[in-house]
Amino acid sequence: MVHLLEVIFVLVMLNNQMLLSSSRLVYCIKLVAFQGVILSLIPIILAHQGITLHVLCFATIVFVLKGIIFPKLLLRALRVADVKREVEPIIGFTSSALLGILILGLSFWISSKYTNIETAINFLTLPTALYTILVGLFLIICRKKALMQVVGYLVLENGIYIFGVALLKEIPLLIEIGVLLDIFVAIFVMGIATYHISQEFETTDVDQLNTLRG
């Protein structure tokens, strides 16, 4: 089980790196969907008192929301907005990939300063969580397309999810469902907002919305 957890964390880190270097929005949505699917396995792997109904329900909810519903909402918004690529990001894709490697190194360095924290069996937990959060923030800040920023939001939430599920031994089911419901509502609202922006201004490039000032 420990080795499987390491494989999941390595896949998440590779997934983040691919998100940084890709301009195709459909591909990025599929990457974040895959990330959601593999992250849904963590509660099962870390079931300290055996795989209970509670654990199975939570893992299933995470799988359905992160792996199926959120990506479908984004793909639908993508079709409506008729956008395929992030053309002119604030930071180019090659530079983003190189910065991603630096961010990964920074995540491991910061994690090494907190070796006294109990990291739920695996030494990769904290670096993976930090790296995922920072990549999410990077995508939100350095990408111009609204849908790509929504992808960044999902990646950011995945990092927080790794913190919550892997570092805490037990989380009340009500809190888990509440957090996931908040995320669902946020993605739903963002999809609606993206649709209306596309219909009104014929673009989802948030940088062009600066012309509305004044």
C-alpha cells in the first residue's frame, strides 16, 4: 500500500508538470480529471481502521466529482466558449515547465524543514501537496483563459485535498461532503460565468476584460 501511495504521488507530480507545459485546454481538463481519479484512491489506501462504508462513500464521491462531473462541466463550457488553446499566457509554456521544476524543488526544500510533522506513512505527502497547491496558484495567475484558470482552481483544491486526507487521520464525513459541495458549486458558477463572458464578449481571455475599466 505504501508503494502504491508513492506511485500516486509521483503521477500527480508528473501530471502537474504536464499541465504547466500544455496549451491545449481539452488535454489539460483530461489531465486534471485523471488527477482526480487517482486522488480518489488515497482514502482507501490510508484507511487506518480498514475499508469502511464511510471510506468507500467518500472515495466514490471524490471519484465521481473530481473524475467525472467537474471535467464534464468544463468540457461543456469549453464547447460553448469555442476555445481550444491558451495562446498567449503571461509566462510561456517552456518557461512554465522550467519554473515547475524549480517549484518542485522548493516544495521538497520546504517539506524538509517540517520533518517532525507526521505525514501519514509517506515522505512524499507534504511535497506533493505543496507542489500541487503552488502549480494551481501558478495556473490561476499566469494563464489568461478563464477555463484554464478554473483548471488551476481545481489543481489548487487537489493540493488542499492531499493535505486534508493524507495528513489527518480522520475527517468527519459532514465536513468532507461540505467541502466537496462548495467545490461543486464553485465550478458550476465558474462554468456559467465563462458561458456568459463568451456570449457577451466573444472571448474568454480575461486579459481583454481590462478594457472594461472606467
